[in-house]
Amino acid sequence: MIKRFTVLFVSLLLALATPLMAGQLTVAPIRLTMSPMQPNATFTLTNGSNDDGFYQLQLFAWEQENGETALKRQQDLIITPPVTMIPGNSDQVVRVVRQRPTASDKEKSYRLIISEVPDTESERGAQLKVLLRLSVPIFVGDKSQTHALSVTQQQNRFVIHNRGDGHARLVDAYWLDDKQQQHPIRKGLVGYALPDSDLWLDHEELDDRPTAITFTANGKSLTLPVEEE
């Protein structure tokens, strides 16, 4: 069964008298992995509202700079269609298509950005000022590529270093004191440590010195010692 998750796109309206409008979009799968030679792959977008939805789709190369997400133009993959109208309570299949080989000594990372755009032909659409976006990760690599993680502390920040050739999806992060007591850093999805990159996790000032961090990385529990830089 394909996992799905639902994101509520909230529209801000220019006219204060107009009620706040929302459209519901469901995307499956929630993340995508392709092999280096795979020609294409698909997402299914479902508009769960009663109204037609208009969406723009863009594919960017995804990197991490100074511990944060950086999206850049790329020519490896394209998304088709790049713009679509999905009728209310209907599905749309969109396709990720390879334009050129992406074989690499490390996994390559991309983000599909799905933006709800106003229907300029409707009176309601003309009033839309700001629409939120959905970002879905795409990875291109082979099964042998994996992460190699370590952790350092820089004042009020943990830095997750990934010196491997594959990504790590981190969930439920805790730091451990010298008595091995757990203290939450971030519950749920923590973020992604991309290959040969760093993920920053800021935290409040701590009373004790952390000795280790524990989290789930790609579905497996992992505990790493905290080193000072």
C-alpha cells in the first residue's frame, strides 16, 4: 500500500471580508528513489477538495549549504506536466523523466516543488495573494550508497556530518547526558543529512554536556557520541 500524506494549502485573501479558503492535495509516494538508469517514475496527485485546483510543478537540485537547504537549477530530470489543473475529488499522474544519465559516485538529491496557483479566470482566484508550497524529496542512486554519520557540538547547535555517499532520513532525535538519560531535541521528522553534507540542529542552552545523540536513521536506531570541535 502506497503511503500518502495530506498537506493543506492555505490561501491568504486580499479582501478581509472574504472567508479563508483552503484546498486539499494528497501526494503519493511521499518520497521517491530512482536508480541511476531508470528512465522515469511517477507521482499521483489527488485533489481532495470540491473545487478545481491549479498547480505548478518544478524540479530542483537539492544541496545543503551551511546546514540548510539550497535549491538550484538542474537539467538532469524534468517533471511533466509542469502545470496542471486537477478537478475536484480527482487524481492526476505526473511523471519524472530523465533527460541525461545521472550516474555518480554519490547519491544525487532533488526536490519536487508543488505550488498551488490562482485561477486567474475566476473571481475568487483573482483575490488570491499568497499560496503555500509542498516539497517532496527525490533521490537518484543505487542501493550500495549509504550514509556515514558523526556528530559534533558547536555551542547551541548539533551538527550531523554525513561523509557517506547516500542520504540519511533522521527521525526522533534525543541527546543523552552522562547518566544516559534522554532529552528531546526534535520529535518526528528531524530532517535529511545529504551525502557529503551537514545538517544543523539548533537547541536551547543545555544544563549538562551531551555525551551522545540517538535517533532513527533510514528506519534504524542509531546512537552516536557527541564530539566537540
